[in-house]
Amino acid sequence: MAGVKKSRSRRPVQLAFLEPKTWGGRRVGAGRKSRDLRGNVSHAPRGRHASANPVHVVLRARVRSLRSQFMFPTVRRALADATHSRSDFRVVQFSVQADHLHLIVEADSNHSLSRGMQGLGIRIAKAINRLVSRRGAVWSGRFYARELTSPRAVKHAIRYVLNNFEKHGERVRGRLDPCSSAVFIGALDSRGNSGTPEAIPISAPRTWLARTWSPQM
């Protein structure tokens, strides 16, 4: 048609491919991150506890100064109150580190172990919160528990607990950690459970396995 210009054909242009959105959906690393970088104890049901077996227990704390001269006496008194308040649950060895506790305990049943640890955790938490005028949770997740089923296992566990300060680079005067039960063993051997809770915050072991290997201090 006269007077009408034909449009010039254009080459097709390749558009850049846009990257898909990366938020949302299921992917590796998604989800809320754990506060405890060492991992939390599983909430799966615990195995059946045999009353003849001592148990190595670890409680991890959200506070970082359990060994301080200001806080440790409070933790020690709470440990004493807990172990002397029940006949079916006993703390026989312990060590307090900056942000966790190692315990060797005896319990007559699964129920005794659970309730005993619950009571101990609550006592310590309330005492710490009262001491430093804070509120909220003190412990991070569930407690770790391992049954000790042989004299060899008990021996290694007790040595690990009483010497745990070395693993964390803590310096102490002498050979004994003052924030552990090592300093109370001699008094317990000579006086049994007759000492005051403040003086002896552990109980004499009743299981054969715990009595078989006694630390030589």
C-alpha cells in the first residue's frame, strides 16, 4: 500500500534467566538453629535403668560462671540438699565446670532417676536465679545419662569426672579440683553420711559397682 512503511524485522534477544528465590521450602540447613552448638540430647524415651548400675550424668547450663567463687558455693549447697533429700536417688561424685555439671549418681529406678534429676535441676536453677537476681531457664535441654555396667566403666567415668577440669584448661592448686567431690571423699570415708550437707554434698555409694572402685586420694 502506497505511503505505508514496512517495519524492519528485529532479531530475537535472549533475556537473562532469573535465579529462583532461595527462601522457603525444604532444604539443607533450613530451620531454627540450636542454641547449644554441641547438640541437644534426644527426646526419645530413655532405656530402662537398672538399680545396680551407677549413671554418668551431664547437665549443660546457659550461664557460664558455675565455678566462680561467687556461684559455686550455691551450686554445692543445692547439690547437697538434693542428694540428702531422697533415699532413692544419690549423688556419689560430681564436678562443676564453667557451664556444665558432671555427676555420678545412683537411682533405684527409672522414676527415681528422672525425679531425682528433675529435683536437683530445679534446686540449682532456683538457687542460681535467686543469687544473681535473674529469671528464666538455667539448663540447656535434657540431661545426658549413660549407664555404667562394669567396674572398668565406673573407674573411667569417675576419673573423667574428677579430672574434667584438666580437659577444660582450668588451673587449680594441688592435685584436687576444689569444685568437685574429690575434696570431700576423705571426709565421707571417715564419717559416712553424718556430716552436714554443707560439708559433705555427696552420699556413700550403695551399688556394688560404685563401691568396687573407690578413688585413691
